[in-house]
Amino acid sequence: MRKLLPSLFQRDRGEQLPPEDRIIGVSRQAMSDDRYVAIAEEGMRRHMKPDEFDPAVWDRFSGRLHHAAIDATGESGWPELAETLGAAPDRVRMFYLATAPDLFGPICERLQAAGLVTEQSRVVLEKPIGHDLYSARCINERVGAVFSEHQIFRIDHYVGKETVQNLMALRFANALFQPLWNSTSIDHVQITVAETIGVESRGGYYDHSGALRDMVQNHLLQLLCLVAMEPPLHLDKDSVRDEKLKVLRALKPIGRDEVPACTVRGQYRAGAVDGAAVRGYLEESGIAADSDTETFVALKVELQNWRWTGVPFYLRTGKRLQQKASEIVIQFKPVPYSIFPPTSGELAANRLVLRLQPDEAVRLHLMAKEPGPGGMRLREVPLNLSFAETFKHPVSDAYVRLLGDVVRGDPTLFMRRDEVEAAWVWTESILEAWQTRGEPPKPYIAGTWGPSTAIAMIERDGRTWHEDVGDGR
């Protein structure tokens, strides 16, 4: 109701869905099509902007909606779904599994047993793919026994965001950055994905997952790959994913001895977010009273390859932080020598800031002279590319693009099996080190930027977090 149906609605609004397309919602609960349509309308009106919900389009879109009651691990409902879909091997069937990961395999096997898998079928798997390397391999094996790899779409909506796509354009469609995109010119990279919300209704899931599994292993590592990868031979599914895999394999393991200097775990306590009091993690519904699950992670990551050796990548993500914002900061090295007198002001090193949310934009921070007489006065100023202002139309949600890619059968922006497993290999080194050391997560007050140890981690290196997250300054 919040992402998938609104994105398909936008496709229909753009007249990109053929008249015969159908959308079938599947759940354990029995309900009529009319009831499902009513629930969908209420949810979409709540999550979409008023100017996005076109009543004329809704009349057409709602006619596509149907509901099927199915037991994901049992027999009931599958014959009825097969009858609903009918024998149409030439039609594209997209099975989107918004379920717990341990149901991915059983559902795919049920789809096959019901005769619903054809050459034109695709299956979409939400993150996380498992909770460790072993479970990820088991899921990949079971799903892979039903669907070929080119039919499996492991979705990460962050990779579909316009700013992330523009990172590819900035790097590989312009001659300006490519000579500078290495350890000679770049001091460090920061990637932040911050949330103001808590665990909400996901407490039972989240308490067995934590921020490292839930966000770092997929979202943040995918963003790191796009920043750090070598230019692919072509912009196609295998060339791009081959280069991302090389980055994942170049990640330096963080073992038990490196954990204190390179990782920070945190867990939020009661505080205030956006002026409203919020409870702590241990008071949330579905959370064990003695839980040591982390809701915040900060990492210092290094790549062992020619381009990036010596350039740290600082990653951080957490819940109940000060702002909801996601961004990538490329911090360039300062000029080697200043020719300007002290009265001109301090020279700031150049920064390239890619803001994923809110208000997607790209800003390049440069030094410039202030206008007017009285000598050389220098000030840092941004060259701003705001997508909404520059392209004069609202930025579509990432799912709008990604769902279209699934229908077209283009897996370029989706994770390949070897990518998922390479990410888990590296992530497990941290999980095992944390378990061995047995240290609880550091507490932090909700509405702040996380534990003070995260600030200490980066400041030990003479650097600081980009704290103007969300406004691009």
C-alpha cells in the first residue's frame, strides 16, 4: 500500500500498463476483490500526495486489482490462483515476495508445483536474503532450483533512486571526475542512511536482525559498490554486476582485533524526535527486555585494491536519529598549498554530496571569491543540481523504475547471487567478531546522531561526520 501499489499506479498513470494487465494481491486472509480494492484505495490515498492520486486513473487501475487467499506453506489457495491466471505461457508473470526470507524457497516450490512458473515468469525477492551466509546460500539454492538466475530479481530500492543512477552518469558520462576518482585526489567517502522512525511494527523481525544485517549488508554495501567500482565495459546486467562483485571481494575483513577501532554498535534509548517524546528500543513492542540488538552501526571500511588503498569509507546507519536522510559524500583532498593571505578566509576542501533523500540532489562544493571590493575574500559555495528544479517534474519513487525493469527482464540494478553471498562473507566477519567480544551496544538518546563513540571513531583520523545531512550544505 505504501510503495508497490502506488508505483504500479504511477505506471498506469503514464499509460505504461497494457489494458489486460492484472495485479493480484495475495495474503492468508480471505477477502473479496471489492474489499481488497477498498483497502488499497485507503492505503494509497494515505501514502500518495493528493496531486498524484488521479481519480480517473484509479477507475482504470482499480479494475486490475484482485485478491487471492493462499497458505504460503500449505495446499490451500494454489489451485484457485492457477485457475485465475489461466494457461498463458506467453504472458509475463511477476511474483513479488514481500515475505519473511524463510518463505522464499517454499513459495517458489509451491508456484512450480501449481504449474505457475513459465519462461516468462520472474520472481522478486526483498532484502534481506537470509540472516547469514549459510541461510543466504540455502535460499539461493531453493529459489534457484525453480527459477533460472536471469529470472530472479533481488531488489534493493536504494539502487533505483535517481541520485544513485546519477552517480553512474556523473562518473561515466563526464570526463571531469574520472581522473580524480581515486586515492590521489579523494581523502575519504561517507555514506549515511539515517532514519527517525523506530522499529514500529517490525520488532519481532528486527530484534533477530539488527542494523548490520538489515541495512549495511545490502543497502550501504550496494551504494559503496557504485561509488568504488571500476568503469564497466557496458551498462548491462553482467558488466555492471561483475564490477560490483570485485568491490565486495576487495573489502578488507574486520576481525576481532579491528572491531574497537573500526566499528560502533548502538541502541537507542528514550528521547525526542521531531519534538515528540519516543520510547527506547527495549520498550518497543516485540523486543526482548535484555536485547543486545544494535539499532545503529558506524563502520570504517577499507578496500584492498589499486584505486582505493588508503581511502577510508565511513558508513553509518541507524534508527531514531536526528534526521531522516540518506547521502553519499565524496570528500576531496585539500589544495597542497594556499597562495591566499590569512585574511581571505580558511580554504575548505572540495566535496561532492549526493543526496538520496529527502529532495534528491547533487551538490559540488567549491571555493569562490565573494563579490565586491576590499581584497580577496573566499567562501565555500555549492553548485546545485536539484532534480525537481532542474527537470521540472517530480522525482519518481525507485520502485516505479525497478518494477518496470522486472517486467522488461532487465536485472542490471538487482543483486546477483554471487554478490549477495560475497556481501555476507564480509558481513559475517564483523558479526563473528562482535559475538566473540561479547560487548553490548552503546546507548544513545533518540533524536541524536548516535553514540559519541561513532564521532570518536572518525575524529581519531582527523576527520568529522558531515552533520548537515539532509539539507546538502
